Amino acid sequence: MAQLQIVYPLRPGTQEQWRRLCQTLAGSRRDQLEAFCRQTSVTQVQFWLVQTRRGQVMLMTLDTGEPEQVLEDLAASKQPFERWLREQVQGLLGWNLQDTLPGPQCDLIFDWPSNN
């Protein structure tokens, strides 16, 4: 099982909004979240507020078989729940999930221990 992780500095004044979003996902939108997770093979979702010396950081972790596909599905979906969730997350992060497509653009610059 792979993980999709997003770490982002928490925007000022959004901590309570993140907490309300998580309460909504655990409450009135739970069935919709569970359906989305089944559809995208997500087995666990975690949102963490992490206090650092320089401020708070939002850490989102999704356990899934295909991390890139989950982000693509969420960014491109026309379904009402996915559109709603995308708008909520984008508003709190301050950036557009669709800007991350068509796939992760990253360079692995350190890997220890190496799998070689």
C-alpha cells in the first residue's frame, strides 16, 4: 500500500475551518467520503495539524494503491461530493488541486536505505 501525502503550511486563520471540515466529513458527509474512498481504493484518510517552531503545518495522508490516481480523480471529478470536497480543500490550502496535474513532477534527491 502506498501513501499520498500533502504537507503545507497552514494558512493563518484556517485551523478552525479545517476542524469543521473534518467534523463534516466524519458526520453528515461520511457516507459520501466512504463511497469516494471505495471508488478510489483509499483505505485510510488522516488530516494532521502539526505545530512547528515556525507555525502550523497541515499534513494530509491517504493510504491507497495508486496515490497519483486519487489526486487526479479528485481534481477532475464532476461528481457533487468530489466537487464540494475539492472546493473546500482548495479554499483552505489556497491553491488549485488541478494545478498538480497531469502527475507529480518531483525528483528524488535522497533515499536511505537504498533498495539497490
